[in-house]
Amino acid sequence: MKEYLLDVWNHSNSRARVVNIVVGVAAALIALYLVYSIFSNLFDFRFITGPYGSPDRSSIFSALEVEASDPRWLGMLKGAGNTISVVVFAIALSSFLGLAVGVARLANNPILTRLGKVYVETFRNLPLLLIMFFFAFGVFRALPQIQSRTGIDGFFYVSNRGLAIPWLEPTHSMWWIWPLVLVAAAVVAVAVRRRKDRQEEETGQSMRGNTWAAGIFLGAAVVSFLALLLPLRLTLPDVAQSESGFFTYAGGNQLGLGYISALVSLTLYFSAFIAEIVRGSIQAVPHGQVEAASSLGFTVYQRFTLIVLPQALRIMIPALNNEYQNANKDSTLAHVIAYGEIVLISNRIVNNAGNLLQTYLFIFLVFIITNLIISTIMNTINRNVQLK
Amino acid sequence: MNRHGRLVSLFAVMAALLVVFVVAACESDDGEDARENTLDVIIERGNLICGVKADTPGFGVLNPDGSAEGNDVDYCRALAAAVFGDASKVEFKEATSANRFELLAAKEIDVLIRTTTWTASRDADLEVAYAPTTFYDGAGIMVHAGSGVGSVNELGGSTICILDGTSTQGAVSDYFAENGLTYSELTLQDNAAIRGAFIGGQCDAWSSDKSQLGGHQFTLKSDDGIDAVVLPETLSKEPLGPSVRDYDSEWEDVVRWVVNGMIIAEEQGVTSANVSAMAANPPNNTVARLLGVGFDGGAPSNLGIGHGKIPGTFMQSVISQVGNYGEAYDATLEAVGLTRAGSLNDSYVNGGLIYSPPMR
């Protein structure tokens, strides 16, 4: 036995294995101890079933409005939903605006290029927090009062309480089936289009892929809308007055100070960065490509949409991924302007229940998960546009 | 060094790390089990660390020059006077509504005196112990005088501005739900923003603790010429007082009895001006016990507060350097327009709630 042990110890391979096992087990024990001590002492999660305590109606979706009676975990989930519902729109709007400004900066029109430059240098060089404050407390406060009924009467109002816009409202509790049908129809339509395009490539005959796809999608949308007994209806906003004379918006949807300021600020700020990414990416496409396209008789529009933009997209996407993730993270600043996103909702819980570590752990998880989703989407797009 | 040597040294390093971890782990376990006696820590440190508000006139203001003022600040000074006989041996730390309980739990502060409402969940769940209430407050609502509203029950359909993260949010929500009224809420992060929103018509009403609304009503009139009225209803109970960590009863007793002592001093007419005369010649047994002196030639009674770690005459230092309950109130809260007479904060003798158990 002793000889065997000495043999194990004297042989370099087996000794290395012994050392590995000992160190590995020791490390695992230490890690387990740390996890145990953290979870047993600090991570008491009983508070999440308690009631949230006060309502928050700054969401744009009535389903995401926090009720006072909601359990705290539901409040936090709705807060995460509010974060997502401002980030998704901010990313979409800032991408369009950024593309427009980035292209404008390369235009042959000197006024357009200068305007683009001023736009980029203004919003890129200001702190996002300052922009938010400016809109929430400067611009918003200067808007007319609600009782002036400023806007298009019966359709759209603007006041220092927010914007009132037409909105869709469910007519029965099974309305959510309709959006699911739309998603399914979109998947089918895309698959059909891809198949038609492939056939077109193989046979050389026009298969009208786009027409088929649009037909399938619109047909399914209309038929299912009727089959589900008109699940949504349009509601128009109005200015109402209570018995004591207080004015409120009734009907439609009210976009409050917090949501509008957060959306506008995030859009302006990130569109400036995206504009620079767009400009840089377009300029990075070799000039020979443009010259070749011109000599083949492409129009300016064709040259841009068929030759330059697809190649610029390859360069753009990794950088855009960064900006989209930053937009997601920076949306947390909106808690200072009364938008009920995840940090604001969580801070109220910390204030009442005091469980800071647990609550903030949830915020970490929300941002790790949402940023990984953004990354996954952008990486998938990246793979699809790269040269194969 | 050959490969074996490297492996052996790696092993040695890992083993050393393991030892360090285990030792550290054991030590931290010991630290958690043996609960620290805060009174001992304060005496050894040589000063008291007190968590207060930094920007609320009347309650807690930390000035840029390092000085501090306010009712909460006065109770910090009273505690320092009780422990050290010197009201200046106190360090003020700003406690925000978000970090106050973390500061207390992390032992960054010895006592939290920051307009903190005594609630069951804080008492039980956060393991915080409350000393007697020093100020009885409650949420109220203020509207423009021109609105013609005379009661909270007429506020259905209104938009109300509330400071975010305060218990006022819950109080308003509960009150309106109980009375079947609807309202919209605009929550902002500081009073300046709310003020602007109230003036600009972004909200119809402004809700906060009544102690705060009085001050805002005053500055709205003086700075902007705007007339506002505080509606008569009180929506919630907000008893404010000092709080300490649970399982720290020696220190908790000191905090509790310094506050009680200041209340008794007022009942008995002991003030900062006459305390030394009263100590030399106490008019009755109650005053003698309060000031830790004998009555009529007898021996001083030993109440056992602080178990001999603080002098039995601690209330003499408190009253001579800070004053009794009424003196502290007049100097700080009365000065910002919070009238005491007839309010909940009047002495029980006058129909208020300020009452102390006997010191005997």
C-alpha cells in the first residue's frame, strides 16, 4: 500500500491528477461555503410576496401598470416590462433617425451636411441625464395646460401632463390570440417567400414571392380579426372634467411626462452615435465599389441601396450592438424623471422593505438577460449579412 | 523550476488560500454570533455617529461649513451629551431615504434620527428598534386656494404630485382606494421639481407629510405669491423617532431614556437655564431621579441606564447642553412654522400625545 502511494506521488502524471483533484475539491468547497453564507445570511427572499403598496401608472401599456395590491415580484417584472417598452422603441427610432442623419452628413448638399454635423455634435456631447432633465422639466413644463385642449380635438392632445393619442383597446379577454396569429402568419409568409425566391432562382421564372407573402399575411390578419369577433377597437382621447373641476384625459392612451421624456432623450442621444457609426461604415466601403456601380449604369439610389448600404451593414452591426446595449442600460436614468422603469420600481421596494441586495440582484439579472438577447439578435443578423 | 516544482508551489499557494478562507470564514461567523454592544463601541471610539437628513429645515440640515441644525440633530447632540457629557462629540452622516437602513445595518451609524416613520415591517423585518416618537406627523394634501376644494374627498379625478419613494405614496393610494376615488399620480425625485409642477399645473394637488406641506405653503406664498391651502384630512399616521439596531438593548435603553428624560424634564419644568439649580436643590423626587441626584439629603437612586457605563447624572448634561423636549421643539420646529400648541405634539397635559413613562 505504501509503495503504491509513493508510486502515485513519484509519477508526474498521477501526482498532477492528485493535485488537481485536491485543489478542485478545495476550490469547490470554498465556493460552496461562500454561496451558502451569502444566501443564508443576506438573501432572504420572503419580502417579494408582500404587496407593492402604491400604484404606478407611467407605463404606456395598461397591462404593465403597477397596482398597489400587486405582489412585489410582479411589480418588479412590470418594471422590467416598462424598461423594455421604452428601450425597444428608442432603439427603433434612434436607428431610423441615425441612418437619416448619417446619410445626410455624406450628402452633396452643404446645408444638409452641416445640419447633420450640428445635430451629432450637440447630442453626442451632452450628458444623457441632462437631456432628460431638459425635456422633463424644461420643454414639458412650457407646454400648454390640459384645459386648453391643444391639439386636434377628439384625436390628439398635447399638454404639460403628457400626450393623449388614439389607441387600440381590447374588446374581450381573448384578444391576445390575435397578435399570436399575426406572428404565426408572419413566420409562414416569410417561409413561403423564401421558397418562392429559391424556385425563382432555380427556374428563372417569376414566382411573385413578395406578393404571395403579403397576401398570406394580410389574409390571415383580416380573417382572424373577423373570426375572433373584432378583438381590438380604436379609442379616441378626450379631455374630461371631474365633479370638482379637475381635468383629465379619458379614452385613448396617455403618454406621460416620464415616458415621452425618456423616449425622446434616448432617441436623440443614441441617434447621434448611430449616425456616426452609419457615416463611418459607409465611408469604409471602398470607393471603387461606387465607381464600378456608376460605370455599370446604376442610378444614385440603386448605387446606395444595392451596393453601398449592404456592404456598410457588415461593418455597422457589431458597433450598433454596442449602442443598443448602451441604450438598454442607460434607460435606467429615466428613474429620475418619474418613469416607472425597473430601477424606479425597485427603489420604492428598497425604501419600504429595505432589501437592497436582493432587489438589485434582480436588476442585474434583468439587464444581463436583456443585453444577451440584444447580442443574440445582433449576432444572428451579423452572421446573415457577412460574406459566406 | 521544473514542472513538478511548479505544481507543488501551485498546490502550496492553493492550500494557503484555503487556510486563509477558512480562518476568515470562522472569524466572520464569530463576529455574527457575538452581537456587538454599540454603547461599548461608541465609548471606545470617543464619539457618536448619527445618521440625519441633510436638507430639511426644522428636522435636519447639514451646512457646508460642517455645522448642523434641526430637531433630529438636537437629539443626536443630546445622546452625545448623555454618553460623553459633551454634546459636540457627535459626527453627522447624511442618511438618504434610500440608504438609511443599510447605513444602520452596516454599523456605519450608531443611531438613525431622520424623520423615519415607525412601521411594523421596519420594526420586525428590518430588525430596527424604535425609541419613543419625537414628532407625530401624518400625510396631508395641499391644493391651490382658487380650486375651491375643501376636502380630500372632493379630489376624485385629480392629479397629485408626490415625492418618489416616500410612504406618502402608499398613504394616498390607500386613502383614495378606501374612499372609492380615482386619481393620477406624478412622482418626482425632489421638492423643487414638484414645486414647479404644482405651479405650472402639471398636477392639481401636492401630497406630503403635513409638517413638510406647511413649509412649502409658506414659501409658495412668499416666493411666488401663490395661495395654497392644506386640506383638513390627515391620511396616515407618521410617528417619527430615533431608531437603532435590534438586539442591542443597552444602547437602545440609553436612546429611549434620553428622549423620555427630555419629555419628563419639560413636564417638570426643568430647562437648560435652571437645570444646575434644580440639581443642587431638586424640588421633588421625580426631578431628583431624572437628574441622578438625591432628594432631601438622601442617596441618588440608581436607575441602571447604561449599566454604569454612562454617569447617573446624564440627564443634567442633556438638559444643560440641549434643553428639554419643548426647548428643542421651539428652537427648531416652531421656528419653521410648525405650531406645537394644540397639535399632536403638545404635551399630554395639554391634550397632545407627548408622554413619557416614569423615570424611577
